[in-house]
Amino acid sequence: MFEGHNPYLVALSVVIAILGGYTGFGLAARVRGAPGASRRFLLAGAAFFLAVGIWTMHFIGVLAAPLPAGTTYLVLPTIVSFLICALVVGVSLFFVSIGEPSGSRVIASALLLGTGIVSMHYVGIHGLAGPFHIHHDQMMMLVSVLIAVGTAYGGLRILLARQGGMRLALSAVAFGFAVSGMHYTAMYGMHMMPSAGEGMDGLTASPQILALIVSLLSFLVVAGFLLFLVPESQQRSTATSPGWLGESGAVDATRELPGGDDPLGSRAKRPLPLHGLGQPPLPLATRLPVEGVDGTHFVEDDEIRSIRADAHYTLLHDGTRERMSPWSISEAESQLDPSRFMRVHRSHIISVAHVVLMRKEGDGAVVELDGAAPHLVPVSRARVAELRARLGLLKRHARGAALPKEGQSA
């Protein structure tokens, strides 16, 4: 059944699957740091774009196949295939977007995501109606299921690795191969046997109508992808707002806000060395802003365990949960006390005092931070030695080197 496919439509189907995966996974990656109702909208949007990507890819692939003349599409199974897919994909994303994703949770999510892809395919295939009946090769069915689940697991693992923006593209590619690989493997094992009947009864749609619907959904996927790529405008930091600027436009670190309030909880005034173009550095912050449903709140720096980069924003972990801050990772690093906080990874800052465990992992390390919900943070190889020194793990070695050897005088 696989021979005779239109190569251009096959290529288009793979591209649509990847674009849908990129948009859906990108929205899913923001769920963890989103407040209240925004989290539900992001999760629904992620499930929608992933499901549309799967469904559209599938029917582009069906339109690319050399189907018998007179083939039509039953409307009810076609719609049900999309609804099943959206539901299962949504539950899968919920598992990995809420709380700390354990290994068993990622496996369960991959199984659900793979199941959503497979169920959508076979329900949609049996929506084909015409003078034939469909037979599936059981071995090819098993292989297609393994491809869907395996690549879905790989895509989720890449997404959760949190190694910068490239992870999203890799997750989308893995998702695209999961969907298209499963589809064309299953199509290879599908055989249409001639039949005297005209297929199942019910409301049907012609290939032309399906092509129109698929075209509109493809446009929707591409539009969502392009909108997702538009960078979000960064909120101007308080340090560069008009209330902090002198008459010349230079930053005035000693000027207070009206009423004497300092929403960032700046430290008490102290002599500040000049730097750069003769401008004094800003006072260090003792509170960080976080976004809530009812407005912007402020978290004391003593409560912060870690800070993780998330696009133009950051996610602050207070020992219980992650909360979104409008500050970028670089802004947070420059505002916090370097004697208490350390940039251990390009995407992570930690509070050294809250580290309760450190262990080697690969070329780098991992630290565990305390709290009601302890969590792990990666440490890059270049920062391991500095962190060990700050945790006092190198003192014994240094002290031992200074002790006199036996038989020598002190």
C-alpha cells in the first residue's frame, strides 16, 4: 500500500507534524511556570496544536496514498479520531507539565502520547469508505506502535532536559518522526481488498472537501508556529524605568522611589564603586518580582532555592513550586547577592545555602535543593570546582596539603 505515494504530499505531511509539535511542545514548556488560569489555557493550546498536527499529518498522508477510485470519508469516525487524539494527548502533556516529572511519569506520558497517535490513525483509516475492505498486517501494526511510543518518549525526554532553545526543535523533530513514522509504517502494512459492497453507511465527505479542510488546518498550524516564533517584548526592569533615571538619562542608584518605597527591597545604602562609564552599580535586590493572577508579588531572596531560565523570563523555585518572574536569567544574576547565589549552568542559578546534596552526573554534576518539594538542578562541568569550593568540599584536601609530614617539624 505504501508504493505510489505522492512524494510532495509525504514531505508536506512530515513538515506539518514537526511544526505542530514545535508549537504544541513550546506551549507545554510554559505550563509549569504559568499562573492559575493561564496554565489551563496553555495546556489546552498545547494539546490542540499537537492533536491538529497529528490529525493533519495523517490525512495529508492519506491524500498522498493511491486509494481506489470512489473512496470517500465517513464524517463521524474522522471527527472521533481527532477528539480521541486531543483527549489522550492532553492527558499526556498534563502528566509531564505538572509537578516534578519522574521517570515513571514520563514513561506513562509517552505511552499515552503514542496511544493517541496510534488510535487517531486506525480510527481515521477505518473512516475510509468504498468498494473495499481493509486488512492490516499485525506485525506492521506492532512496529508502528513501538515507533510511536519510542519516539514520543524520546521527544518528551529531550523537552524535559531543559538544555536551552534547541531542545524544542529536537523535540519537534522527534515528534514529527513519531507521527509520520508510525503512519507510513502502518500504511505499509495496510491492504485494501476489493469488496462488492460500497462500504459503511453514514454521512460522507469527498476527497475534495477533505483536502480543503486539511489545507485550512495546515494554514492554522503554520500560523501558530510563526506566531510562537515572534519574540515576546521584555518588560523594562525597574532599574531602567523613568523613576530611576537622572536628568541625563544615566542610572541613579542612590535615588529612592516616591514615598520611600523600594519594591525590590534593595539593600541599605553603602559605598558603591564606580564602574563602566563612571556609573555606580545598582543596589542588590532582596526581593524578586513574580507574576500572580491578581498582579505582581515579591518573594524574599531567603525563600528562593533556584532560578531557571524560561525564554525571556525565569521560573523561581521557593522550595514548594515554581513561580514566573519577569526578570531574565542575566538580570536575576546581576541583581542578586553573588556571595549567596551562584550561576551553576547557563539556564540555572541556585542559592548555595539551600544545597543538601551534590553528586556527579556525566561530565557535570547535579545538586538537590531543600524545601517542601526538593528538586534537582544541573551543574555544568565548568562550574563544578567552584561550587565544590563554596560548599566546603575542597577544604579537607587543602588542609591536608598544609599539614607537615611525619618526621618533619612544623
